[in-house]
Amino acid sequence: MSKATILRCLEEIASKLVELRAAVEKLPEAIEEMPAGPLASQGSKDTTSDQLQAVQFVDKQQLQPLVAKAFAEMGIQGEPVGAEKVQEMIAACGVKPEDNVFSRGIIEMREE
């Protein structure tokens, strides 16, 4: 696999991520109010711990149709593929894991 091909793949992935981010930003807030817990009784407000706990209470049943719609709009179909399967697919294309091609590409993009 050539460097140009890999860069083209990364550009396609980046484009899809931009589309996904836009779709997610359109989603309504789906975080339910949490009952007051030990952090609330200590008087903490807007702490990272509070925010992390709130994420645990997202109603995934409400999100599923919204995510399905976003995926359909982006043309994403089928069942998710596990990480091991993705690694096998990448290896089948001739990419060697020890080359760290994707990591290097991400690092280069960060340095721009």
C-alpha cells in the first residue's frame, strides 16, 4: 500500500468523522438528571467527576434511533466490525503493524 493510498484513506476517515460530529451535535441532550449523590452533598459544582457520572446515565435506548439515522445518512450499514477484524483487514491490504503508518500519519497531522 502506497503512502498516497494511506493518506487518501485517512482523508476519507477524517471526512466521515466531520460528518459524524455534525450529526452528533444535532442530537438533543439525552442525559437524564441524576439524583443527588455524595458529590452534591459536598457542595461541588461542575466538577469533572460530576460530568463523568452524568455520562453513565445516558439513556442508550433513546440514542439508538438517532445514531441509526445518522449512520443511514452517512451511508454506514451493517454490523460493527471488531478491532481484531479491522486489524486483519488492514494486514490483508499489506500494511505491516510494526511500521506504525497510521500512528505516524496522526502525529504528522497534529504537528501541522
